[in-house]
Amino acid sequence: MFSYLVHRLLIMIPTLLAVSLITFIIIQLPPGDYLSTYVAELEAQGERVSDDKIAFLRQQYGFDRPMHEQYFTWVAGMLQGDFGYSFEFNLPVSEVVGDRLLLSFIVSFSTIVFTWVVSFPIGVYSATHQYSVGDYSLTFLGFLGLATPNFLLALVLLYFANVTFGTSIGGLMDPKYLDAPWSWGKFVSVMEHLWIPVVVIGTSGTAGMIRRLRANLLDELQKQYVVTARAKGMHPFKLLCKYPLRMALNPFIADIGSLLPQVISGAAIVSVVLSLPTTGPMLLNALRTQDMYLAGSFLMFLAMLTVVGVFLSDLALAALDPRIRLHGRQPN
Amino acid sequence: MMPKDNHFVSEAPFDPMTVEAMSPEQERFFMASQWTLMWYKLRRHRLAVGAGIILIALYASVLVSEFLAPYNLHTRHTDFIYAPPQGVHLFHEGRFVGPFVYGFDYRLDMNNLRRVYTPNPNVIQPLRFFCQGDSYTFWNWFEAQFHLVCPAEGGTIFLLGTDRLGRDVLSRIIYGTRISLTVGLFGIAISFTLGLFFGGISGYYGGWVDNLIQRMIEVIRSFPDLPLWMALSAALPVTWNPILIYFGITIILGLLDWTGLARAVRSKLLALREEDFATAAVLMGASPGRIISRHLMPSFMSHLIASATLSIPAMILGETALSFLGLGLRSPITSWGVLLNEAQNINVVALYPWLMLPVVPVIITVLAFNFLGDGLRDAADPYH
């Protein structure tokens, strides 16, 4: 187990490095550097920017140095918690990002829990009642969730939540709680707002999860040990829970790897529509204004969230499944 | 005299092959090629066949969008801004008139400054079919005015309402099909090529090449795709013309999607390259490229096509999401996502819900591709 853990940790380092390299390339993609964009913007607004200030910024952010040096400065800065400077907000990126990252994390985490809670019973039902009306309709519902663009579903749900429950539009809590300290009322308000993004983002992942659980469970149910147990008169429900279900549960943990990027993607666009104070809207805004340091940091954060999440899911899987713990690889 | 034998003895000469002989139907089935067998199997999958027909119809509509749409893409009706959908009726006061729509009465609600359109039951505007309407240039080839459906002279036909510039939503959806459906095809072509290439060399060579490519795939997969798509498409220069942007977007969509396909190719190749026929090809001096493409690929091509079909919807949804956010395609290029861009705020849901209708073809297409892909996947292994 220990050697597996070390191995997994060591793999993460080059992965994160490669992720940072790609992010850096994306930051550099737009023509010109942000400083010239920024200066041009200021001048368009009629402000004079002193040459000294430009030279100072240029030197501070190392725009005068070659590309690879800029990259190393950026990575080294990140390791020390300096994520660069947002020109849009005139603040260091780490301050702008602040607790948006935390909220992104909360939304993603709740969504994954939601996906599990919904797809587990449905998947088991679909597998045990294969080709029944219930199986077909649930599968179809899952497909519908997969096919409906998240953002539109979010809008419609938001509208109905507003009309039927009087939930305030947009944001993650009622405006009156915005600057208030945490209280029960604020918590309830957050919960009232949180379910919409969670349901909306969850719909796309749920369908896939249901299908995988169903397929895995169906495979298990056809095996001989199940037939034997059934022949010996074991109660069907007990039989299901005791053996095949446990075997079929692997994808729940293993799929975090593919679920997490999907959830974070979904969260990005849904947050834009619902104007949640998470990373999504800010990333979009940063991209629109070509505030590339900010955009790059967000991209980096999101990728990091994914890499770490996958790492944790691998650990959980290893704890759960001795085949992985002992052989260091996933069985197929 | 011998006693009469009760046994029946056939007079016909005995043919030892009778047991093995097949009826013509059996022969047709057993001699069928792999692709024919797959077709037999797919044909039994009703849902997949239905989905396939819908997709063929949608793609065929792309060829004649100009003819199907009642109006042109950019025709504006300044008197009918945010007009609601007009219903098609057959009977007027119990009398059969044929398909017609009621004309609109327009009034500005002075309380909330909303445009209010009410159908006027006294104005009957019969639809015309196969008629002369807006003139268009068909495929940049010749001028024509021929439409499937036109409004009555001086009348209107907004079956799905109009948008903020008074453009017919139905016509725009029909034109948008052209872009939305082809984005998926171009994207999948790119991702298919990349997936075959990287998966091919990764699986065939193994060793460090394999390792490197697998790490690369892991890195790409650890990016949440939508934010990465957003970042990449935001990096497309604003000065590019819409056609270039369109290709840029398809390339971006394809660039990130190939990893799943590459993994599938790799795992199949790893197993197949140990087979005797692969060794035989090596011994006969075939080049790796030829062995992969001529000997190994065909045996799992059907699986690849099935999984490619299943990944088209993700691209269509991706394009829709990007355009919705305003980072993807831009006017005058019109896709379903660009149309949905108009439905960006809650007011639309409350006041002009018909602007959300472009989502219907999106859902239909995505569902159809999923069902077809499922059917293909089941049929991909006809010997199973």
C-alpha cells in the first residue's frame, strides 16, 4: 500500500508540471502580452501611463525576459503562493480567487455526492429489473439528462424555483446574507440555492454512472457463484447486497477520475448562468478581457483540483480493492 | 421367396453431403461478410434504426436548408419583434379552410412596455406551399426563391416566434443545423485521426513511446474540458473571419477528445499484435504503418466507429456551450448555440420562452447519436 501511495504521488509531480506548461502556453497564446493590452486599454480610456510604470511592471513580471525564464518565474511564484497579478482587478490573483475556489469545491463535492445518491438505487434497480418498463424509462430519463445542455436546464430550474419557492435569482445565497456572518439562516439560504446547480450539473454525470453500474452489475449477476447461491436458496436481496453489488461498486470510486473533470466543466458553465460566486464566471470574465494571468490561474486551479481528486479516488480505490493495492494496477 | 420387408428404402442415390448442405437462406447468413452481419444485427435494434433515420433526415436537411426555411437567415421583420409562435390551424369556426395562421394584432402595453401580440381571429392567412418567397443564393450557385412553405401575401408565418431583431426562429434553427451538425463531424474526424495515430503507435511499439503517450493522455484528461475549451477559443484572434473561427473551434473540440479513442485503439492493438497473422506480416517485411492500418485496424474498426459515434454528441454540446457563452462561433455564422446565446438570462425564460426552442434539435440530435452509437456498439461484434 505504501509503495503504491509513493508511486502515485511521484506520478502526480510530472503531471502537474505538464499541466502548468500547457496552462502557460495558453496564457501566452493571445497575440501580444497582457501588459500591452492593459496599457492600450488604459490609454483608450484617456489615462496616461507613465513609461516608468510600464517599465517597472515589465520588469516585475519579467516580460522582457525569454519565454522559458518567464515560465520558471511563474511556476516558482506559484509554489510560493504568488499566482501572478490580475490586471483587471489590480490585485494579486490569490486575493481575487479567495474563497471562490472553496465554493467551487463545495459545489463539485455536493454534485458528486448527488450523482452517487441518485445513480446508485437507479443503477441497481435497472440491473435487477433488466428490460422492464422501469429500466427503460429510467435509462431514457438518464439519457435526457445527458442530452439537455446544462445551462438551459439551469435557467429553467432557476425560473421555476423563483416562481414556486420564491428563491432569489442568482448567487449562492439571499443578498441579505452576503456580508453577514455564518448563521443558521444563511446556511439554509445557501442550501436553497445550492440544489439547483447540484441537480443541473449532476444530471449529465448521473446517466453515465447509472449505465456503468448497470453494466457491471449485469456482468456479475450472470456469474456462476450467483447461480449457485440462488440455487442454494439464498434470499435474493441478501445475495445481491452481499456479493455482486460489492463487486460492481468499483466504478463509483474509480469513476471520480472521469466524473470530476466533467463536474468541474459543468460547474463552470452553470455558475455563469446562475451567477454563482465560484470560479466559473470569473474565468469567463478573465478570458473575455484577456486577463490571462487570472484565467491561467483558474485553469491551473481547476486542473489541480482534478488531479488531486483523482489521486484521492485512487487511494480510496486501493483501500477498497486488494487487487489494486497489491498489484498496483486496476483490473479490467 | 424373401419375406416382404417392412423397411422403407429410398430408390434415390444416396448423397453423403445432404447433412451439410444449407438452405439458401442459411447460406446467405453463413457466407455473409462481417459488415453484412453487423448490418443484420443493427437492423434488429429498433431504437438505433429510428435514431439513424432521424440523423439521416437531419443531415439531409442541411443540403436544402434554404428551401425548407420559410424565411432567410437574416430576414428582419421590424414590425414583429419578439412575436410569439403562431399556431397552424385547419378549421375556422367549424369550417375547413386548410392550413392557415391567424394574423397578429400588435399593441404596446404601456404599463410594462411589453410588446403584446394577440392572434386576430378575423385575419386568416392561408399558408402557401412550394411557393415563391425570400430570394436566396442556393449553395453560392444560382438565385432562387423557391420555398417549402411561405406566408400568405402580406402575412407572416412565425411557427416558432421571432427574436429581438424580428427574425424567424424556425428559419434560423433550420440554417443553424448546417453549422451545428457539421461541427461534430469535422471535430470527430480530427479526433479520430489523432486517436488512431497516437493509439496506433502507442499500442504497436509499446515501451517508452507507449509510456510517453499514456502520460500525455493522462495530462490532457486531467483538464476539465469546458474551461480548457473556453481558454483555447478565447485565444482565437478576434480579427479572424467567421469561417476561420469555425474551423478553429472544430480543431479545438477535436484536439481534446481523441484520448478516449487512443486508449481503446491501444488496448486492442496490444492484444492483436501478438496474434500469428501480425507476426506473419512482420516476417513478410510489411512496414509498421501497413501492419497497423491493413492488418490490425480492420479487425476492430467497427468498435472504433461505434465509440466515435458516441463521442459526437459531446462535441455538439461543447460547441453549443461555447457559443452560448459567446466564446465559440459568432454571428453571422449561426449555430444552435449562437441562437441560444439570445436565451442567456432569466427574462427570456419568463417573457420569450420560445427563444429557448433551439435546444430541442440539440436534444434530439444528442439522443439520436447516443442511441445509434449504442446500437452500433452492440452490433460491432457480430460473432458474439
